[in-house]
Amino acid sequence: MLQYLMPIIFSTIIWFMNYFVLKSVKYGILISTLIVIFVWVSMGLNQKKPSGFSRVLYFISMMSFAIFSQLFVYFLIADIFKIPRLYVFFLTLILTGYGYLNSRNIYVQKYDVGLGKRIVQLTDVHIGPANRENRVEKVIQITNKLKPDIVLITGDLADMSTKLDSHMFDSLKKIKAPKYMIHGNHEFYDGKKKIEEQLKTADIKILNDESVYIKDLTILGADYKSDPEIVINKTKIKGKSILMIHEPLGEKAAAKHKIDLVLSGHTHGGQFFPFTIFVNLFFKFTRGIHDYKGSKIIVSMGTLTWGPQVRIGSRNQIIVID
């Protein structure tokens, strides 16, 4: 159900932003509506009959979302200060071009929290029309070069805009370390049972409010939208402890139960302006490492991008924890 509701909500937001940008243009309402239909068609084709053509449509529709969402805010500011909209339009195109180039890079972010093991966190890979085999292969290569003891995937491995394929996760088997994963919101949109079936070929263990103990380290996985107290209360913690929770909302439970480290993703660090600002309205921690009453909180900006392949004020990152 959610996979059908999300495009409706998303498209409605796009229409209002587009109309604000285009309201002074002849046929602004019609053009705004056509753009929304274009987004619907591109997402629907990739979910039902993915092809090179559908991926091009998806790329164009998502880039238009990135451009119009920036223009929405920039035009508001420009109108207040009487700055010609044409100047702002060209500046936005330049920024979006930079954001696209920035999104092609994957950075390694290292943190030392004294775990006694090397952990690599992957999150929000969003395998689908934007992030295909070549991008995933790059993630695998970087991960293996880091020589982790364990790889933890904190959700949104698949993207809601893709048709699930029985072999789409096969390449992840090449990661040379034990792999544990929790679900994110996109696994719920796609249907987490379907995802779990596909993941069997990749040797990835799903932790649905479950935990695993590996040589002086307890790893707890909170299912998406589940209270982290559920998995914490039914786990006998031994040694150091890590809580995986997709959205960065586990700090209070972690501090209460003296969990050493919480790993989250979901926010993408906002990915690009204006969402780099807006994301802070919804989450206390949106990127980086934080101390919260004795627990360490790490929020990744995401291994790859969601939707538009644009990074402005954020970056793709693979996190290494020692």
C-alpha cells in the first residue's frame, strides 16, 4: 500500500513547488501537471518494466525535482530582495551541475570508538534505476579494501522505484565479511518479505528485532518503525554493544540501557539544499558522530543517493568504525 501512496504524496509536493516556480509562465498549471505525470510515468515504468528508456525518464524527472525544489526556495528569497529570477535560475543550474558531479564520489569517513573490531557501515544504497551495478560494484570494492571484520547495513538497500529482481543483490556476496542488515522505509515500500527472499543469495543476515553475538560484541537490529526497546529488552548484552536503527531515533533507548554505539542512516544529511536545512526539523542528529549520555551516535549521510543524483552540502559516505 505504501509503495502506491508515496508517489502520490511526493507528486503533490512536486506540483505545488513547480507551480510556484512556473506561475508567471503561460500555461504554468498545465506544465506543472505534466511534470507530475512525467514523474509518475518514470517511477511506474521502473517498477513494472525497467529498461534503459525508463531509467533515462527517471533521471530526468528526479533532476527536475532537484532543480525545482531549489528554485522554490531561491525564488522566495529572490522575490523578497528583488533579485531577477533569471539570475537565480542560472545559478541553480550551476549548483545542480556541481551537485551531480559531487554525487559521483564516495568518501570514507573514519571514527574510532574503541570497539576492538573494524566495522563498516553501509546504508541507503538505494539499488535501483539511479544506483545500478557499476555503482554497487564501486561500493563493494571500497568496502573490501577497508578489510572490515563485520559489515552492518542500516536499511534502504533497495529503492522503492525499482522492480525487485531475483539477482539484484547477488554482487553483495562479494563483500568479504559477515553482513548484517536491518530494514529501512524503502524495504517496507517494496515489501520486506520479498526483499528478504532476494537477500538470501547475498549471504546477508536480516535482524528483525533480533540480535547476534560475535566475539565480545553484541549487535542489535531494530526493525523499521519498531521500538528499539523491544530488541534491547529481549537481548542479554555481552561485551560491547551496537544498536542498528534506520532512522536516527534510538539515542534515548541506547542511553537508558548503556548501549555503546548506535548506527543510523535515513537522513542523507538532507542530500541537497533546501533539505539540508529542513531535515534538522525532524531529527536531533542528522549526520556525523555525537555523544548522548554515554552512548555514541553515528548517523551516516548515506552510501549513495536517493532520487536525484545530486549532493549539495552533503556527500556519499562509507563509514569505518574501529
